[in-house]
Amino acid sequence: MRKHQIALAASAVLALALAACSSGGDHSERSGPASSGTSISHIHGLGIAPADKRLYVATHEGVFTPDKSGRPQRVGDSKDDFMGFTVAGGKTFLASGHPAPGSDAPANRGLIESSDAGTTWKTKSLAGEVDFHALDYAKGTIYGYDSTNGVLRVSEDGIHWENRAELQALDIAVNPTDPDMILATTADGIAQSTDGGKTFSSGKQPTPAFVSWAAKDALYSIDTSGALHRSTDGGTTWKVTGVVPGGRPQALTAVDARHVLAATEGGVYESKNGGRSFAKRLAAESSDGH
């Protein structure tokens, strides 16, 4: 009975997050302390750039990286609301979201790309049409969850897109060795596709908030309490490896089988031992993430 109550509570929290993320509302009126450059909030994405090994944090008011003192330092000049965010390799980042207040850019940025580790950005496609709230990159293919229309989209060049399954999801993860296998976190649990996202199974327990697939035997998820789970069999079974400090989760990225980045209300945390322990990389002001 206790486990059932916990599952229901987690589903309810995730359902609220899904509703917020799928609302398609105008985010430009929100403001946060990140504009001062001294603190960050509303963290939406995390990554390590292979080219410089630095941590990059996508937020409601731009992309940040720790300076030499561990304080948030803005990357480039953009103060856009970065929602979906992923590192595609080298210094190449892919993102989506909304323009900063006062900008004349479309309310939904579509897919944008940076080839200089977030210093500058250019529009690739779908400007004004799509807000990707989750992006993943595997074997030269981009996978994006279009929260505006509730559909998974797939592209090999970032310009031409194929619409695949319709679903309500918070996050997606692609098997790095088999890109036809895709997982999506839904209010009912983890939904699975084995045909490249054309169809998904019904969601089943557990009900994590975010998922990230670093290697064939290293699929990670984080639930609404901050517990980090690892699966070595593609999500069939899970084992808790640790708990990320700081409250409710906001983002998760597994860099490799042992290197995990997680953002919670309290900040950005890093583990280099598969989640057994975490070190704080950046502090954050409490927020609801999405």
C-alpha cells in the first residue's frame, strides 16, 4: 500500500510538470535572478563539452558555466530561455526555447545551434513553430520532443524533420547503441519505443522525471524525490545508486557510465562514481524548474 501511494504521488507531481511544460504559454514575462550573473534558476539542461571539458548549464536566462571561483558566468550574450538543450559533440550545442524579454524573435525559437560552445547561436529550423522541451542526439540524428504540438520529431540535419508518435512527455532518452529504442517519461511512467519513436508502449512504473542514456548498460533516471536510479538492461530493472541533494530535480545528463550531472532546486551536482556521491558545482535559487 505504501509503495502504491508513493507511485501515485510521483505520478501526480509529474503530471503537473507535464501540464506546465505542455502549456505553450509565453515565458517572456518571467524574470529571475540569473540576469545579474551571480545566481541561476530554472535549470533546463546540462552538458560537458568534449572540446573543453567544461560544464554548461542551460537556464531560463541563458547558458552559464562556472568561473574559476565556481560562480555562474554567462556564456555569450544571449539571455534567452533555453528549454531543450544537448551537447552534440565538440563545441556543438543544440537547443530550443523562447527569446529574452524585448526580443523581436518568434515566441518559439525552434531548433537553434551553436558551434562555439554557446557563445553564439543561429536558427536551424522551425522558428515560430516549435518549442522543444527535450532534445537528444545519437548516431548523427537529432530527437526532439515538441511540447507545442505534443509530438516526437526526428531529423538527420536539423532542418528537415519527420513527425513520429504523438505523446505527452517530460523527457526523452535514446539508446546510444540502438537509436530505434527511445524512452519517454510520462505521467503513467516510462513509455518505450523500439521503432525509432513511431510508436510507444503505454507508460509503466517507475515514474521518473528525467532520463539519460550514457552507454548500453548505463541508463539513468531521477525521480521526483531526487533519487538517482540506474538500469543496466534498458529499463527493465532499476537500482537506486544515490540521492541528489537539493530537492526536486530539474535536469539530468549522464556524460558516461559513471559521470552524471543533475540539477535540483538547490543547484547543479556532479558525480563521477555512478551516483554514489555528489559534489556541488553551482548553487541555484529555488525554482520549479519548468
